[in-house]
Amino acid sequence: MLKKLRVRRHPATAAPGFTATNVQAWPFMVLLAIVLTALVGVGLYLDWDARVLAGVAVLIGLVSGLFVWLVGVIGLVPLIGPIIVKVLSFSFIWLLNAMGYLVSYVAIRRGYSRDVLTYRGLTMALLVGIVIGYIVAQFI
């Protein structure tokens, strides 16, 4: 007789985000996204403080895992989804660049323009190195 073979996947190749409980939780995540969007919409309509609304939305999204779920759903779209997810994950580069511009503005106003050029050059070299490393890692 034929025996049933049990396929065991290596833990490094197993998809950690797709357990049975997470896949079955999609109705809750859709409902949570709708309720959170409605809360922000009603709050803006009633002129509530935008900083409080944003804080509550971010807190609920982080605690519940809503943001990760939404990025996962976007990543499921064929061809364009993974590209959008990669662009969204590069936001830390945008944050570093924006902070560099802000610090440069303050330093130039105080008279440190030569130092700003040096540090902006180092920052650009770091960012280019990160991007080149990411591209090389995709081919390995």
C-alpha cells in the first residue's frame, strides 16, 4: 500500500505570516479597516484634533497588525503588488533623506555650510550604498 508522505518545509522557507488563524482572521481585518477609516472620516468631519485621530489610528493599526495585513494584501496583486510593497518598505531611506535636509537647513542658517556639504556627501554615499546592496542581494 501507498503511505502518505508528510512534507516538511524548512523553517526558513515557511511563510510565517500565513498560519491558519491569520488567514481566517481576514473578516476581522476588513471590518477593522472599515471602522478605522470611518472613525477618521467622522473625526475630520466633526473637526476633532487631527493629531489625536492620527495617533489613535496608528496605535490601533500597530497593535492589531492591520498595517502588515494591508501590505500583505497589496503584495498579493500580481506583477505590481510586490513592486509597491518594495517601494513602501524603502520609506526609511526617505525618512533619512528628509532628516538630512532638515539638519542641513538648520546648519546652513547657523553658518556651517562647508560642514553641511561634507555630511550631505557622506549621507548620499550611505544611501547609494544601501540601494546598491539591496540590488546585489536580489541577484544573489
